[in-house]
Amino acid sequence: MRPSLPDIRATYSALLRASVPAKGLTDELVDATVEDVEQLVAALPSVARSVLAVSLRVLEAASLRPRFGSRRFSRLDPVEASHYIGWWDTRTLALRRVVLLARDLVVLAF
């Protein structure tokens, strides 16, 4: 049996909360931004959507390391998630770009 995949909306929400200042970031604004991200993703070619899906899975799974609290990315609090995103900035360029593609889309939609 395959492990269940995280809710993509929860991942987008966590990315937003980890990437922008919390002041003024309401649940309604987060929900609206996630909807905008979903529309952006739907407009991407299928190859780009596949790359994004892989990047979301890697982003979620890599945080299962004890260093990050052994929890999926979408279950980290915003401060922990922000530190985790910062950790990705120290990874090799190719891996970093693939994984942070999702963050860039979320910030663009914001």
C-alpha cells in the first residue's frame, strides 16, 4: 500500500505562510491565493505540472528528517517551515530550483 500523499492545497498554504510576512495574512487571503495558484498550475503545460507535482512531493518528504521535526512540510508551523525553505537555498542549484518552483508560483500568485 502506498503512503497517502499530502493535500496539495495544504502544501501551497504552508508555502505561502512560510514565504510572506504574517501581518495581514488572513485565512481568506491564503485560500484566495491557493485558488490563484491552482489556476496558474492548470494553465501550465502537462510537463511543467508533472515537475511541480514531483517538487511538491520532495518538499513534503524531505522535511520528515529529524532535523526538521520529522513532520511533513505542510504540518510544520510557519517559522519552522520558513527555516526549512531557507535550508533549500543551500542545496545544489538543480535540486533547489526544482523544489522551490512551487514556492515561486505561490509568491507570484500572492
